[in-house]
Amino acid sequence: MSQVWLITGASAGFGLVLTEVVLKHGHQVIAATRNPIKAAQENPQIESLGGKWVKLDVTSPSAVQDVDSAIKSLGAGKIDVLVNNAAFFMSGGIEDVNEEEIHSQFNVNLYGAMRTIKAVLPFMRAQKSGTIVNISSIAALDGLPSCGLYASSKFALEGFSEALSREVGGFGIRVLIVEPGAFRTTFLSGFSTPAAGLNPAYKGTPLDDVLQKFTRMDQKQPGDPVKASEIIYDVVTGTGVGEGKTNFLRLPLGPDCYQRSDTKIQQLKDNLDAFREVGMTTNFD
């Protein structure tokens, strides 16, 4: 049965690749982007496959109404899958970012997802079905130097997603958090940096080292976004490699994601065990 998908940030990266994958599987995609005219010119294959571009700025106060209108007009009032892919990467030191940069990172990566979700929930509740996919990152489990803003926005997205899954599960609505590692998309091609630049005090520190590593890694990431998108599709639809796996909240992707996750889990366990004996003594006598 053909589904209606709405994918934000559909003009680049995982959003674009996943849009193509979903369309090739015979579903309808409302491809949301800030500049649909430019997106259509640069990616003619989307419309040729039956996709429909729609203008959407997830940071706009009108985003909820814009999504509502798109679903009613392009999806005929039906929405099966929402994919929150719109995001950007602010890479720099915590000491160097300003208030506007902090707000901008969260406005896109977290608040934007909240807005689109608020828009689709009434439709999904009425249908008693639907899947909300939030594209997160391994950075949501393991924050590296220079990733303070990005990692915190993704940490917040995951906490929000956990709570959401427990709120809407009774309506037949599923939440899936996708946690990619390093994939060869446009992610590192144009990451933002603080207007203040790098504080000279951090030259030669882990912060500086990671910033330089990101520049060297661009277009050398080991992950294939097409393979990952096919897995995302299968897990959302419960087909192929996703058969029998629709009851999980998280989908980690990439060997580096698993390595970093395993390390983080062990560190958390070590931390818990180190304080367990004393930490369990805090109740009133």
C-alpha cells in the first residue's frame, strides 16, 4: 500500500537520498525545503519519480501551519511517515559561540522538529497510525570537542523523542531515532563556525585537533548514505532487514557509531558502579 512521507531538509544529504529511496519504492513524498525552486532545478529526478517539492522553513513560527497545509493539499489529508532531517552543524568551541548562534542551532535541530511533529500528530492520532523519524547522530550519545552545540541539540532531540514515544504509543504512533555515524554526505562540506573564530588559547588542544580532522574528513567518510537510507526505509516499513524490528526506539548506523556507543555504554556502567554504593544511601533514614 502506498504511503505518504514528509521529509524535511529533502534537498541535500540524507534527506535527498532517502527521498529518492522512498519514491523508488513506490510511495509519495512531500519533499520539504527552504528553496523548492532551487531544489527542483538541482534535483530533477525527484519530480520525475513523482515527488512533490514544498517550501518549508522549520524555524518559522508558521511551520506548523505550513506542514498542515502541505499534508491537506499534497497528501490529501494523510501522512504516514514524518522524517525530521532538517539540521545543520555548528562546529566550534563553547567559549566562542554567541547567543544568536546558540539559538540558531537549537531552532533548527530541535525546535524545528518539535514544530513539524506538532503539525502531524493530529493527523496521525485520527488515523491511529504513523511513524515519526528523527534523524539524530552518534553525537547525541558521544559529544566530541567542538561539537558542544550540535551534540547538545541532538541530546535534547533524543530526550524529547523518548518522552514523545511514551506519550503517543497508545495512539498507534511510533517514534524512531536514527543515529548515523560518519557518512559521505554534504554534512562536513559547509559546517558553520562561530563568528568569533577560534580562541587562540585553544590552538593545539583537542578542540583544535577535532576541527582540523573534520576538514580533512569531508567526502572521505566511510559510510554510504544510500545503504543507510535503504536500511532506514526497511526499519520504518518493517520490511527487508527491518522485519521484526519495528519495536525499537533507536537505529544506530555505521561501524563508528557502534564503536563509540559501546565505549560510551561501558563508561556509563563504570561511572554507575563507582558511585552505586554511596549513591544509594541518600533516602531518609
